[in-house]
Amino acid sequence: MDAGGTTAAGPAEPAGPAADSGLFGPGSVTWRIMSEPIIWVAGFRALYLQALHPRVMRGTWQNTSFARPGEAWGRFIRTSRFVAVRTYGTRAEVDRAARRVRKIHASLTGTDADGHRFRLDEPALLLWVHCGEISSYADIARRSGMGLSARNLDEFVDEQRRSAAVIGLDPGAVPASMAALDAYYEQVRPALYACAEAKQALRRSYHPDMPAELLPLRLMVPPLGTLAFATLPRWARRMYGTPGSPVTDLAATAALRVAHQSATRVPRELLYRSLNRAARGQASERRAAA
């Protein structure tokens, strides 16, 4: 579930008129959506949604820091940084980051409950993770009152096929519109459920072991997780064993709009400073270990 996450760095300033704007650029719907702080909610929502694919969840649990206390937020930071580079980095930066991710995925395998081994870079698994991330961004953007039209959302989904390509997917096999995303979920839902690892990951997400640099965010995590969970599709909430009530949908949408309006008044550097400091600290630790 490495694709799930938020843009911890925010948009990079262009170096000049001829600067390389990477996969998207300042005129894209992607830059418009991903620069909004409310997209943090979408990052959590994506993780909860992605966990409902039992093979993806077991592979993630067996190979990442989900199962190791004290390291889960390190993974969160690394994923956030990748999404930031993928969104705002130059082509060269995106290519370097994507090669690292593809190399990691290619080296990992998981084991199903019946003992069957599988690769984490199977196209079907990568597609599920991609769709969980992109549908979460689109849903939160739509419901939080960013002023996006249905056409804007379709453009965003279509633009994000470029993100799918950098992790090794065929863009032609990736949903290119909101309707195509809906059709994809209708197709895969019969194979989804909340396995034991997914339920445990959900519980841990409300009480994370956080590095010292992120302790100021500890109080934000439970309400952020609660709001993100409430924004899941009704069928997804039912799989976790909670009611899929339309009333919850209305309340979550109202809360998103309030949160979006509140977040627009907070200086962006305050929102991103802690994560950037933690990321730099982790990079220093990795260099020292090497």
C-alpha cells in the first residue's frame, strides 16, 4: 500500500520559466487538488480502503513496518515524500524515485492464508493500490468543497494514469474517469473483505508509535483517522463491521467542508514543517547506518 499517502512537502517552486514541471505542471487538476491540506484525510482513507484487499494487506503486513511498533510512521513519511516527488518533482526526480519503488516491489513476496506465495508487484495488486489512492483523493476533493466540476475530477483521474505508469502499470489498463473507477470497484468488490491484519492495522492507526519529531501531531491522528474512516464508501465501512449509514456520509461531508475551510487559513509551512523535519532526520539516520 505504498502509494497511499499525502504531499508532505507541498508544491515546489519552479526554478525558472523553462523549469521541468514533471508529470503534471501548474495548470493541472492534480496540482490544484494535491496542494490542499485536506488531502491528508484522503491519505488515511486510502490506507483503510487499500487494506480491504486481503492479498495487498497481507503482503504489506508481512513486508513493511505495519507489524513492527515504532516504524509505521517512518513508512508513512517515506510514502508521503514519494507522493510529493511524484506530484511536484522534475521528470528526473520522478524517474529516480519510481525506480527505487519498483525495485523494492520487485524484491518482495507475500503469503496468502492458504500458503500460496505471490509477488507484491503483480499488476492486479498495483492497480488496486493505485485506484484506492486516486479514488480517495478525488472523493475528498469533491466532498470538501474545492469547487471542482465533474469534468475536473475526470481530468484528475485521467492525469493520474501517469502516476500509474511510473510504478509499472500499463496506463491503458487504468481507469481514466470517475465512472471507470466506479466500474472497477463493482468488479473487484466480491473479492474484498477485512482480514485480521486489516482490522489490526485499523486499530493501530489510532494509536501510532510516532518518532519524537512528530509528537505534536499525535493529538491530530485519532480525529483525522475517524474522519477518514467515515468518508469510506458504505460497503467498505460494513466490511470493517460498522454501519454504512447515509447519515454518516452527510456528517462526514459536512465535517470535510469545515476542515477544508479551516485548513485554508493555516500557513502551509506550519502544516508541513514537522513532517519535513522528521523526513530529514530519517534520511540522516539512514546515511549514518550506511
